[in-house]
Amino acid sequence: MKEESIIKSNVSIVLIGIGGYGDLYVSHLLDSSEASIVGVVDINPQKSKNYQTIIERQIPVFSSIETFYENWSADLAIISTPIHLHADQTCYALTHGSHVLCEKPMCTTVEDAERMIATRNASNKFLAIGFNWSFQPSIQALKHDIQNGLYGKPKRLKTIALWPRTGSYFERAPWAGRKYGNNGELIIDSVASNACAHYLHHMFYLLGATTEESAHLQQVTAELYRANPIENFDTCAVKTIIDEGVEVLYYATHAVPETFGPHFTFEFEHATISYTQEEGSNGVVAHFHDGNKKTYKDPRTEDPLHKLSICIEAAKSGKQVIYCGPEAAYAHTLCINSMHHSMPEIIHFPDTLIQHDQQKDLTWVEGLSETLMKCFEESRMPSEYQLDWAKEGKVITLSN
């Protein structure tokens, strides 16, 4: 991206999608002195908690991205729409003169990821992908120390997230928990691509060779399961091999009765770096083998919209580093695609193990929490134990 010759005093922003997560952007920007909302795009804008304020302030509302760009322009487009719309809307905004902050995940396929990169390159605009942690100062400090060899070579990284989700969670939108849309479009919304996507991407990002890169995947093996009446999986165990044979393990589920995590353990040559979201957490702590330790601030206590501040500054001056662009987010998209190739058919948990709590509107699997915790602690996959429901996925070998 070329540096701007003139520093803008106020950045114009179009918000594409203002329901759900997009509402956070609306709330923040309504009172911003650094940026102004010049338009919102949403097919159901009245569902936004801020809709009345938008109308009162006479902010133009559009039903499509095309109608906005017919007569309007914006320095920055923020895209907070369903996954399968990200690629087309990002490319459209880039080609119509806007920088883009696209919410995670980047898109559904690696082909779309490559199209987004090519469009970004041709547009001379920046493209940021909203994986919160990658923008946080604490994570940038940790990545800097890893890159500079403070902890030595990585040996194994692993993360677990047990996040219960109710039936209403899967009913909140027509794309939730879906593999395909009604018109056959690929959606692949899941615990790994959406709700807990940050923590899978995070491991790849930390081991990237540069500030704006993630590690390169060599192999992916996945086990995909579901308990809820959805099309895609609500539970997964994933083993990936990245550069220099480093193993990266990821365990996540919505089909449990109680929350745990995210919790991670990163093993390096000279230290073990750990984090837990549980009570009494001291943030991210590196325990050196010689007894010393180094602590980083808990990234979940930092401003979740720090990514927006970075993008506004970049749109103003052209000098800000975009920590998480498409090159950084690519590994996550590639991993999700490979997971579905590893296990094309989702395994349904045995009915005898599935529990329903009607009062809490929650479906969960008996013993699943304990099984995934054991997998995490022993760095193994469910299929490595004597479990009737577990099935080994195919090893997907990647190249180029």
C-alpha cells in the first residue's frame, strides 16, 4: 500500500452488516472523533440495537453494498456479515475505493482467499481480517519474542475451548451450523470456523515468520462430530503439522454442559507458555526451564476493537502496519478446508450419550468434556482411545 500524501482528519466508514457483532462497531463509531459513519448496509437494519439512533442522525441506510457505492464512497468498509458473503463483499468494496476490515473468518475457501489477496493487490488498498488477538499489544509482544528466539524453537502448540451453546444459538440465523446455504453456496459455519476460530488461528499466527504472516501448514488430520441437530460439526479435534514438523493441536466443542477455556499450552525449546481463562488467571505466562518466567497481559482484557483503531489510523496516514491481513488469515481458511477433506461426513454422537437440558436449552454429550481434556493433556486424538464413537480422519498432505 502506498503512503497517503495527506493525513485525513476524519475517516469515512461504511458498515456492511450491523446486526450481531456489527452492532459493536455502530456503538463505538457513533461517538468517535476519529471517524464518521457515512452509510450502513443491511437487509434488516431495524434489528440493530442502534437503529433508532442511526435514523435520528440521518445516517443513510442501504439494502445492498451495490446501492451504497452507486453514489457514495467511504475510506474504510467494515464487513460483519455471514461467512459466505465475505469474499464477494470485500472484493467489491476494494474495487470501489475502500480499505476493508473484514470480520473473521476471512472466507469459506482458499480460492476465495486468493481472490481477495489478488483484489487487494490490484486495488492498492489494505485488507484487514478481524481476528482480535492478532491486533492486541500483548500478542504482538509475545510474537516478537518468539520471532527473536527468546523461547527457542517451537515443539508443540495445543489449545482447548469447551464452549456450551444453546439451541437458540444455532437458530439465531439461517446460516448458523450450516455446511451449505439454500442455494448450495458453501457456508461451513462451525465451532472452529466461527465461535472459537480465534484460538485456532492464534497458534498459526504466533509462529508466522513475519509480523503479517502465519505458519505454513504441511498436514491436517481432523475428527469432526456433532450432537446438536445441525448440518455441520459442533465438536472437533484437529492435528496439524506446520513448518519444520511442529505439531499444532486444537480441541473445541459446543456440546458440553460447562465452559472451560480457551486454555493453551505452547511448548518451546527453552520454555512452556500457558494461558487459561479460568478464575485466578495471570494472563499469558512463559515458564522458562531455568525457573524464570515472563508474563504478558491477558489479551481478552484488552480492547476488542483495537483492530478498528489500527485500521482507522492506517486509513488516515497509510503508515500503520496491518498485523492480520489475508496472508495471516490464510492458514486458518486452509485448515478449515482441509478439516472437511479429512472427514467429509460428520460423525453423529451415539444417541445414548446425548443429553438434553430443556430448561437451559442445551444439548451435550456425556463424558465429552473429560475425553477432550484427556486428549489435550496427552496430546492425542479421540480415535486413539477405545471409544465406540470416535473415528480417525484422513491425513491431508498440503503442498505449495
